Amino acid sequence: MSKEDAKAIPVRVALRCRPLVPKETEEGCQMCLSFVRGQPQVILGNDKPFTYDYVFDPFAEQEEVFNTCIAPLVKGIFKGYNSTVLAYGQTGSGKTYSMGGAYTADQGNDPTVGAIPRVIKLLFGEMEARVDWQFSLKVSYLEVYNEDILDLLAPPRERSAQISIREDPKEGIKIVGLTEHVVTGAKETVICLEQGNNSRTVAATAMNTQSSRSHAIFTILIEQKSKKDVNLSFHSKLHLVDLAGSERQKKTKAEGERLKEGININRGLLSLGNVISALGDESKRGHHIPYRDSKLTRLLQDSLGGNSHTLMIACVSPADSNMEETLNTLRYADRARKIKNKPIVNVDPKAAENNQLRLQVQQLQVLLLQAHGGTLPVSIGGEPSENLQSLMEKNQALAEENEKLSRGLSEASGQIAQMLERIIMTEQQNEKTSAKMEELRQHEALTHCILLSGLSVRLNLDLQKTLETLEDNELKHQVKSFCSLQQAIARLQNESPPCVDEMDTSEQGSESVSKS
Ligand code: ADP
Ligand code: MG
């Protein structure tokens, strides 16, 4: 699926209000925010309601925040999606606390542990459960300080080495020259986080004694390959971003270096605000988005309006002394909700290309089969070119065989016609022969009859003579009756002339009878 076809998913916003800190209570600050139970709504003062995807009041624990809106993003990683969690807010509002950007190993499993160590724990737990998959993880940690990108995982001397941002049409924003630390376990990954946290540029400001003076991005790159299907593999990115404070300069009472930092921090945040406004404004859809105005917006290009599921945690102080900054943050967060991202499943480019080629080969095979009336065997898989070649050869051989067979068939049909002709002629001959035989049989029977009658005539004459010479009376009687029998036969023969007439020999016979 391409980015253009992807479903638009809005950036989600969680508003998190920290409790009043001791400094604020000491100063007699009052709460300027109130919460609507069971509703993701916060009211500033008496009459300024704001609704977000999630709202966490000062009593919300780290675990609740994590389980409600961060854990689902981690799960999305295993489906091949990119995810970003972005903490925004004025200095001292709870960004670093929420993200776990100051985590040290001795915090262990303390309930105050922030998002990043929890993400690491969940990631490795999920990976262990997915026995059919093979994972490889890399982490990087950078900060944008005074518009420079610093590598927080590099040794101090190489921290400010040349790092550049490139845009890959398929893989999105890539940071060249950044340390990518291969990690195999949660402990190792947490050590990377701790090491980077210790390297962050912090300084005390009027708002926060340990204020982060930079934007920090902790990135986990995850590659997952199915052990069952070589063509199934994803690669996703998880960005965990702790932005620098969004307050105005006059509030930090900054001078010199702090002021310069503040100007640069605000430059990044100002660009970020412009990007968020441009992305969230329906009427400006399709217009230029000023991602290139700062390193921060360039680095977050995929996370805002791009290929990522993104959550912004907007952190605010409830103190009335911060009311103006809180209102700014509430408005900023409201605009961010209007950004529509287009997250896609990040299939490994090589596996995607393989799948594409396999699909093309299958389609070609089907076309070839259709072209030859389904006479060729379908064989899916194997080397595409080899397969096609062997199909062509088979096709040629079959065509030649077909030619031979049709030649043989036409010869055979000629022979069959000749044979049929002969059979018909033989049958006609047979019929003629049978007729002739019947004729002859009848002829023979008649001849016998005529001969017999001729003989009997002669016998009759002889018998008359014999009768005259006989003395024995009984013998005489017998000869007499024989004579009368002869005469009866002769009479009968005379009474059946048609049969005799038809015969060639009949004239002779009748002549002989009449002569007698
Ligand atoms: P930021 O990073 O925005 O400058 P921090 O995260 O350093 O602010 O928070 C400022 C102070 O507020 C820290 O002392 C932190 O422990 C405290 N704090 C922030 N959020 C909470 C919270 N939800 N519950 C308790 N304390 C918090
Ligand atoms: Mg901070």
C-alpha cells in the first residue's frame, strides 16, 4: 500500500496536567484548571473548555497514562507501523517526567518511571512472546540544540560530528551519521537511554532547575522477520520525543547564552507551530508545509502529517501563575488534533519487491496458459525467467507434435474412406452372388424334378411291360399301384407350368413330358 492509499488517521492528543509543585504552593498559586469526570475535557478558568482524545488530571499515575495511550502504539509497531510520542509544553510542565527522559537505572520499577523505560519493557516482553518472529533492534538518541543535531550515544568528542537529514522516497526521513546502537535486551536498551539522558544539555532556568534546553528524540528501529515466511518482514520506527520548553523568553528571565538557547528553542517550536497550523488547516490542504524551516520540523516530518501513528502529550501546569502559557499549550494541542497522518504498514522493501515479482510471474503464467487453451502445466514459484523459458519450449514441442498428429489424421481418414468404398463394393458383390446362388439352387431343384418326371415316364412304360409279364398277383398289384402313382405325379407336373416356364431348361423338360 502506498502513502496515498493509506487511511488518514488524526494525530491524537493527550492533555496531562501535573500537580502543583512545592514552589507553586509556596507562592500561593491556585489551580486554574478543572476536569469533567469521565470526559476527556478540561476547563481553563471558569469558561474555557477544551476537549482532547485523552485528559489526565494531576492524580493520573504514570502507569495509567502509559497503558491508556502509549501501549497501543507499541503494539502497532508489531504490525509494521511507525509510531511517535511527542511531549509538548512549557518548561516545568512535566514533559521529561512523562517521557522518562531523566530516567536512571536506580529508579528501577518505581511508579514514577516515565514512558520510555516502560516502552522498552513492553517491547521486549512482546518480542519474547512472538516466537515465530525474529527481531533486530537498534536505538539512537539525539538532541537538537541551537539548531545543531547532537548524537547523545556517541563518545563526547564525536557528539557534534556531521549529522545530516535525508529524505528517502520509500523509507522517509533518514539521519545520516548518527550512532545506531544494536540492542538485544531491555537492560542494554535502558543503559543507552540513561547514557543519553546524562549527555543532554540542561541548565537551570527560572522555570525549572533542571530544564532541558534541547529537543530530544530517542528512536528505536525494529526489524521483524517471520520465521515461517521469508517474504514477510516489517521495519518500523518508534520516536519518543521530549521537546524543550515552549515558554516565552521574558518568563525565563534569560540572558546571554540562555537567551540565545531560548531564541533557538523557540525557533524550532515556532516552526513546529507553523507546521502544525499548516497541516491542521483544511483550507490550506495541499499547500506547502514548512518542514524545512528548522531541524526539529524536518526530523519530525514523518510524525506530523506523514507515515506514523502519532500521540502528542500536551503537558500543563495547573497554577494560575502559568495561565497564559497553559492557554497557549491548550490551543497548540487543539490544532495538532486536526493533523491527519497516513500511517502505512512498512513492509521490508526487498520482501515487497520479491512479492511483487512473484505476483507478476503468476499473472504471466496464467496469461500464457489462457493463450494456449490450458494445455500447459501451471507451476508457481521457482525462478521466473527459467520457468517462462521452459514453458515456451514445452509449448513449441507440443505445437510440433500437434502438427504431426494432424498430418497422420488426414492420411488415416483417406485410407478409411477407401476401405469403406471397398466394403460397400464387396457387399454389393455378395448380394449379387447370393442372388445367383438362389437362382442356381432353384434351377437345380427344377432340373431334378424334370429328370425325375422323365425317369418316371420311362419307368411307367417299362412297368407296363413288366406288368404284362408278371405272374405273381401280389407283385402285380404293387406294380399297378406304383404305376398309378407315377401317373399322378405326371399329372401334377402338367398342372404347374409357371415354374417350369421360367426356367431355361423348362422347355426341354416339358417337351420331354409332353412327348411322353
Ligand atoms: P519539563 O520537562 O516539562 O521541563 P519536568 O518533567 O522536568 O518538566 O517536570 C518539572 C517538575 O514537575 C519535576 O520536578 C517533576 O518531577 C514534576 N512533575 C512533572 N509532572 C509530574 C506529575 N505528573 N506528577 C508529579 N510530579 C510531576
Ligand atoms: Mg524537560
